[in-house]
Amino acid sequence: MLFKRYTAGLTLLLATAPLMALEVETLSQTQRSWEGSQFNYPGGSPEVTIQRIRLVGGEKTAWHCHPVPVFGYMLQGRLQVQTESGQQHVFKPGDAVVEVMNGWHQGVALDGPVEIVVFYAGEVNRKNTVLRSSGKSCG
């Protein structure tokens, strides 16, 4: 009987104890990528891929596109991304990135190394990234 009263009291204590401090900061909430285009989620069986990408200073990515929504978080460095039409944006540490979808673009690491964590909202058996040099269309 003593045990039952103790656990009931402990449950009450835990239920009424103040919550620990929790800080939530929205880094991005949007329906469009950084260059203004809308993104949409693919059909099929969903598959999330998370990658850490590192570039050395001055390194460029190949011209590429993403047929799936891509989101990132800049950890280090400055990354300049340019679209085929010439639009560009520079991302810095702490920036949330909503990447261009279905459009050719290229990134370059400015002023030293870049590190970014990237989240692909893809689908099973579909590439998250298509290289322009592959000759395939994006989308």
C-alpha cells in the first residue's frame, strides 16, 4: 500500500513540475525556394536523405538540379549559389537554405571551406540530384 501511494505522489510531482526551458527558433517557413520558384513533393514512396556536404575554398559544384525538395542548414563558410539565368544568393553560417527545385544551378565556396547539412525530401528509386553533364532533364 505504501508503494502505491509513493508512486501516485511521484506521478503527481512529475506532472506538476515546471518544464525545462525549451527554445524554438523558426529558421525558415516558406512555399518557395531562395530564387522564388515553388517546390512540390514527389509522389511514390517517400524517402528522406540527410547529407553533410563539404567544399574546400574556391571549389565549385557541377551544374546540377534537384527534382525533389532540398533544404539545408549552413554550418560553416559562405556559399554562393547561381542559377542558369544568373540569379544568385550567398548563404552564410546559420542560414536555412531552401534550394532551387527543377532548375540548373551551381555553388561555389567563397573565402574558404563550406560545410552544409542537406535534407532531401525524395522518393525511393529517384535521384535527389541530376548533373547537367549527364544529358538528362531535371524534373
